[in-house]
Amino acid sequence: MALTHFDTKGDAHMVDVSDKAVTSRIATAEGHITMAQETYDIIAQGKAKKGDVLSVARLAGIMGAKKTPDLIPLCHPLPVTKVAVELTLDPDLPGVRIEGTVKTTGQTGVEMEALTAVSTAALTVYDMAKAVDKAMQIGGIRVTLKDGGKSGRYEA
């Protein structure tokens, strides 16, 4: 299997999707951010100085998904029809689990948009809590579902 973002000379290029069928497509990604217990408690109790961490991170994730082609050089601009970002406090980490789901009707998938939603949400949690915890760690970011298009369904 060849990498699709390189031409026969090995130069990077945007994949031509003009011959692909327009289909309904969905992708879901997940990730998490771990933190000190004190930081977790501040977020859980809504006491962060910058405001409601989870609400702001949710909005940032939605905005990130919509900006994906501005950030990832070879991504196609797509008519995103839905972005949902869920942030769940997990005392076992301690930290926040993040899931992003993106839908479109188009000629290429939205995996990058789902990954960007999760990444942006995690970065926002970090930004909003870094004053009390610079050691937070972002991880586990991966695609968990992709459906639509000729390559079919993928589930992690």
C-alpha cells in the first residue's frame, strides 16, 4: 500500500478526490489529558481562574475541527455538517477523556477533523490549567471510528 500524499516523484501533493463519490462520512477520535489530583479537583469544582475549562475546551474542539484545512497542509476543505466534542472527567487518570465526532457529506473522510477536534480540546484544557500544572500530559489521540467512502468502515 502506497502513501497517497506523494506523487510518483515523491513530492507531497494534495490528493485529487474529484472522481470519488459524494457519500455520508463520519469519524470519531479520542484522547485524554492527565494531570495532578489538585488540578483535576480545580477543574471538577469549576474553580479555574480562566473559567469553565470543559465548556471552553468543547468550543475550542469544535472550532479546531472547522479549521483543520488551515492547519494541516494537505487536508481538503470540507463542508462539515456536524461536530460533537465530549469531555468527561475521569478520576482514575486523573484527568479528562475527550471524544470528537465529525460528519460530512463529501468526497473524502473527516478523520483529520476528528483528530484536530480532540487535539485542540486537549490543548485548551492544558492552556486553561497550566498556571497550576505545567506537567499535564496529552496522549492516546487516535481514530476510533471511520465510516463512509470506498474504503468502508474502520473501528478501533
